[in-house]
Amino acid sequence: MVRQHWNRTIDRPMLVGPAAVRIASAGDAPSGGAGARVASAGVATAGGSDRGRILGALAVAFAGLVLGATLAGAQPAREAGTSGYRIGPKDLLEIKVFEVPELNIERRVSEEGSINLPLIGDVPVAGLTDVELSDRLKALLESRYVQRASVGVAVKEFRSRPISVLGAVKQPGNLALSGRWTLLETISAAGGLLEQHGGRIHVLRRAENGLADQITVSTDDLMVHADPDANLPIVANDVINVPSRVAVTVFCLGEVARPGAVDFQSTDRMTLLTAVARAGGLTDRASRAIRIKRRDRAGKDSEFEVDYKRVLAGKDSDPELQAGDVVIVKESFF
């Protein structure tokens, strides 16, 4: 769906009857155009026979239907508008002018930020929204060629600020946004997820003022549960990062059945109970007090103690482990 804005200028009512036919005045239609000729024909029949008046009314009614259908076909839904997007180099624009068919064209924005149009010449467009460009072209046409112009501008490809898809997808890189996209459609356009994808998808969004925000959604919510809230709308300049699943290691020492390294995937839930279970469980001589040693990113060591029996009974929460944690189970002397 192409997001765009259209100016409607032909807005007068059309009256059809046996005595008179009135549509927009000749000044509302292009000079010498079909609208003016039909209006003249309709007025000419007003003084003729009844048959002539009826034929004239039918002709004008048919012309009105054609005109309305043409405008309706050229006017996509307003909800697809790209309100706020600033046009930039390499963007592909679609321009429609009902009164000047020569301007119903597509143009790629040059590196200098302008487009060349028949009759008008070079027009600077960089930094304008589709609404602002529509108004500028309307003003140019009405100052030189027509009394009133119906101008529509659509950004068909957003090459100046593409979407970037990184990480565990089959075809990472930039995507030229065209119309309104969702997160699921964007991932599909990037070839889909790789088998080793992680459990989270991050969407980094940068505003015009330089501020950035990150939204994180669950991969299962998006791909498995089809949660509509996880299928975020994607806009130009978004960066989508799909982290890969990686191996994570913690260490269990002391009174466990198989002391040593315990491997997890980054998508796994790493807790004290799961680590102890993968190490074969505690021995009969194990103390209920278990220490967990951790080193943070700054290289600073910390240590905390938990009561294994209280965690196992559900009275205390099962502590989350991090990569590199060391779980020490001492021997009980009682």
C-alpha cells in the first residue's frame, strides 16, 4: 500500500434535471478540457427539445461518473499517508495531476535532492513531506498552466532512509520501504529467520531530532503465537536486530553429581535449579546453603548465598544465572 496525500479541488455539486444541467464552472476545469466541453454541451441543450435536454443530462451524468471514478481510482486510502516522512535522495515518487496527464509519472529523486518534471522543470524536493510537495506542485501549476490543480504525491520507495535488518535472518541488509510494513512482513522480505535465531527481536527507532528508542518483542509471540501486539508497524530508518542463539556456560562445583561446566543456549532459562539439575543434582553430603559467584562487565566480583531447600520448596525465587556464573555447593558437616 502506497502512503500518500491528495488534494481534492473539484468539490461542487452536480445537478441533473430536465430544465438545467450544472456542474463545476468552466473555470473549475482545464481550459479546453473535457469538463468544459461537457458543460457547454449541457447548457446548449437547455433550450432545445425534451429529447435533447434528456440526452444532454445523460451525457453530463456519465461524464460526472467517469470523473468521480477517475479521482477515486487515483486516490488511495488516506490512512496510508506518509505524513511526517521527509523525502530524500534516491526515493521514488509517484505524481498524479488530473488536469495535466503529462505529469502522471514516477520520478527518482536525484542525489542533489530534486526531480525533473515536464512543463515545470527541476523542482527541489529534499526535506519535504508528500503533503508539502503536493502543495508546492499545486501552486506551480496554478501559477502557470491551470486555474485549479488536483495533485497527488506518493513515496513509492524509501531509498534515502531504508530499513536495516541485521542478525539471524537469511538475507540481512537494507530494504527499500514501500508503503506500510509490519515487523513480520519485514522479516519475510529479509528471507525469514535462520534456525539459530534467538528468543528476542529488537527494533531500534530513530526520530528526526536524533533521539532513539528500542522496542523488544518475543520471537515466539511474533512467529508462534501470532500476537498482534508483537507485529509492530515498521517505518523508514528503523533498524531490526535479530540476535542469534549462542552457547552460554555456567560452572557447578562441589557437592553435585557431575561437577564442571554446564552448557545452555541463550534462549534457555538459566536458573539455579536448572543448572543443578543438569549437573546431576546434589549429593547426599551437600549443604543447603549454595553460593553463587559472579563477575560483572566491569570486572568486579560479587557473591551471594541462597537456601537451596527454600528455593526447591518455592518459598524463595529461583535465582537467574548469567554467563560465567560459578555455583559452589559445599559439603554439609551435619
